[in-house]
Amino acid sequence: MSSNRGFLWLAIFPGVPYTIYHLKDVTFLWGLTAVVLLWLLYVIIQKILGLLVIDDLEKRAVFITGCDTGFGNLLTIKCLERGMPVFAGCLTEKGAESLRKAAEYLPGKLETIIVDVSSDESVAKAAAYLDKATEQYGGLHGVVNNAGIVGSSFFDDMLTTKDYKTVAEVNTFGVIRVTQASKHLVKKTRGRIVTVASICARVGIMGLGPYTVSKFAVSGYCEVIRQELRYFDVSVHILEPGFFRTPLIDEKIVQARLDEMWKTVPEPIKEEYGEKFFKESRERATDMLHKIGSPHVHLVVDAYFHALTARFPHLRYQIGNDSKFLFIPLSYLPTGARDALFALGEKISGAPVPENALQKYAVPKTTAILIDDIKSNSSSGSA
């Protein structure tokens, strides 16, 4: 019933321009025009100010986590190309060695640090090293919380609290650990803390529970410390990228992870959803990630770099067409409207439905008849 009410919101949207046209309210239309022009002026000024860059990049050291591959690796290279000193946090020695080779002839100075952001001890050890290593730069100009995982992701019925904790240890508590251990160095330079969240911190996407929860939490954390650290002239910036083709959403990795998860699902849940539903959903998920995932990973790297080096960095960066034109607009809709659009999209695209959900939880016909009789008798009695 609630989902049906949600569809009522869809009737509102075409009615708005129709109402404005027939009202022919000149004052309102002039006011609307003024608002649009002011917004365009704001966008233009913001674009111009965004082109201004801070000085002395070669003296501004940054610490970046998750540099083995992906965005962190590419951001490290970009910073080094501009002459910036980079302390690159890598999970493995193999990743660190590969990065050192790639940066061998770049002008910036690179130091790799083996750090596991899910470990208090590992982060504390990295912070102790940074305390001494950054003295020559007067502290850290920036800390980039880039390390992240997707973890086990599918319907909540098939997951455990351990699945949520595993992802949160990296995506949420990893950010908190690194920030708390290194922000005193950022305070020294009145620098910046840059953290990657996700469009999943704006809109809950079915089947991505642990990742979505962790990103909502990290976005909330950044909102809080942004207010707190302004007393020290430290700025906090959040990236909200859509889906990009990185190792996180590699088709083979995602399918293998889902297959492993399915093996551990209790039999009653498997019967409830059915193997056909699982297989179709798995294929659909990997196909969607491939289609919607942008190959233009440089957009995220450029946003990171802008947040670190622009004289007037943005507080939030929406990156990718899916983020800007699909998920962010969806996040501003009333909840009922958003749910209705998701449900409509599933129906149009022929999304699979759990095999036995409706049969298992449907009210038996005889019971339904009895309930109707009771209701009719009650209403007759009250009349």
C-alpha cells in the first residue's frame, strides 16, 4: 500500500509547469527568472574562483591512504608530477614497490608507508613516522582519506553483522582513525582534510547495504569535524563520486565475491529468494556496474587534486554524470517519490523478484475472508 502511495508523487511533477502557465503570474515568473539568473551568476563566479591555485606546492606535503591501486595511486602520481611531497599509504609492500617504480623520475618526493587503516596499531605507527618526517614541511598540508572497500554486498537477509563491521572498519573507522591520528599535523599548516564518500551516502541503493551504511556514516563524520575544525582554520572536503571502473567494481571480482557470499546463506533464506533470483540479480548487478561505471577515473583524481590545491576548494564534489544528474537530484526528492521511481525502474527493466516472498508472507485466502467478515461486523455494530 505504501509503495502505491509513493507513485502519487509522480503525478505532481507534470502538474507544476502546467499550473505556472495557467496562472500567468507575471510577478512570480519575474521572480523565478531572477532566481535562475542569480544561480547562473553564482556558478560562473565559482568556476572562475576555482581556477585559482595556492602557491609553493613543492613545500606542501600530503598523506594519502589507499595508494596501492585506483584513485589513490593516480592521485599520488599527479601530486608528484606537480612537485608536491607525498606520503603514500599502501596496504602491501607489492603496491608500495610498484608505486615507487612509477614515480621514480617524477619531480615530487615520494615516501611510501605500509598502513592498514582498519588497525589502530598500524595507523598509530604511521602517524608516529609522519610526526618526524613532516617536520621539514611544518606539518601536513593535506590528509586524503581514500582507502576503501565494497565488501560483501547483497540483500540484507543474506548478510551478517560481521559483513557490516568489516566494511565499516575500513570505510568509516579507517577514516576516523587516520584523521584523529594526523589532524594535529594539519592544524600546524592550517591545511585540509579530504575524504571520499559516495553517492551511496546520498541515496540508499538496494543490495549495497554495508557500503552504503559506511559511507553515510563517514559523510556524517566529515560534516561534524568540518564545523569543529574551522576554529583552527582547517577545511574539510567530501567527494561524492558515482560509479567508476576501478578494482572495486571489477566484474570478475564482484561475481566471485557474490558467489562466495551465496555459499554461506542459510537454506531458509535461499529457499525464500531462490537460486534463479540470485543468479539473475548477480548478472544484472555486474552488467549495471559495467554500463554505468565511467572509465574517466581522472575526474575523481582531478577533484581530489582541486580540493588539495585550489585557493577556493569546494566543500563537496559531485563527480560523474550519474552522480550529478541522477543520484544527487534523486536525493532531493521526497522519499515516496524516490521509492516510486526506483520501483517503476525495476518494473520497466524487468528486475527479478524473490521467488517465494509473496507466497510465504501472503495472508491465506480463508484468513482474509474471516478478517473481512470481522471488519464488516464491527462496522455494522458501530453503526
